[in-house]
Amino acid sequence: MTLMQVFFATAIVLLTVAAMEGVAWISHKHLMHGVGWGWHASHHAERRGPFEKNDLYAIVFAGIAIALIWFGTRGAWPLQWIGAGMTLYGLLYFVAHDGLVHRRWPLRWVPRHGYFKRLYQAHRLHHAIEDKDQGVLFGFLWAPSEARLAEEIRRVRAVRRGPADQSARSAQPAQPAQAAHAAQAADIADQPGRL
């Protein structure tokens, strides 16, 4: 490979990693929390054993990456580099999501500040809302700013409190289960070390 080919290959891999966060957000919100809830629900429930039905998504996405690499190495340039970017994103997802947040491998560190704290809090807040249609923060590697995270916490707490004034009370109040989950979400986001 020439230096220019290395540059373009590296750029394609890095752009694919960045684009995958958008693809992951859209598929998490609209597929996994939509028609694909049958697989994804296992991820929002207590896990029994080392695997969950949701892991089938990893197999599907890995299959797509493998196919892209295979076609790319047989002349369909730059598909191999797109597949490599998807693979790198999958590795980062495995470390941050499965390792840091869900502790599916022996990483016991709870971040106390910075990017990893925000990432941890955002995903814990996502899991505290058990209703698939009321979910928040669907990204996997993008950590919202402290201001955005605080805004989500306020929104979740508002669901817990219900309408503030008498005229708003005529609207349908939050269901007790939603209020309880909102309270749990706010507590989890405030206390990042709590599981």
C-alpha cells in the first residue's frame, strides 16, 4: 500500500467508527426499542448466565462487517475498510458498554469524572426506564454533556412528580410504574457508583 492508500484507508475506518454511533443510535431507538424488542428486552432484564438474547444483534452486525471485509478484499474497495471500522466500533462497544457499564467481563472500575462518568451515567439512566417506549439516551459511545445529562435527569424527575399545577392535573397522570422508574433513573444518574 502506498502512503496515500494508508491515509484513505485510515480515514475510512475512522469515519466509519464515527458514523456507526449514529447508526447504532438509530437502530437502538427504532429497531431494538421497536420491532426488535423481542431480542433487546433480554438486555433490559436481569441476565441469567453469560449470554442474553440481545447478543444476537452483535452476531448480525459482525456478520455484516465480515461480509463487507470479504467483498472488499475481493475487489470492492473500500468495503474492507468500512467493515474494519464497524469491527473497531464493535470492539469499543464491547469494552465500554459490556465491560464498563454492564460488567460482563471483570472490569470493576466505576468512573468518577469526565467522559467515562458521563457515559456510565447516561447508559444507567437509559436502563432505569424500563418502558421501551419511554427510553432516553440511545447512544453507546457518545457521552452527552453534563448539561444534557442534567436536562434528561430533570425530565425523568418531572415524570416522577407529575403535573405541577392544578390545570395540568386534568391531563392523564403518569402511571405509578413510570414514576417509580423515573425516581430510580434520577437516583442512578445522581449516584454513578450505584448499580
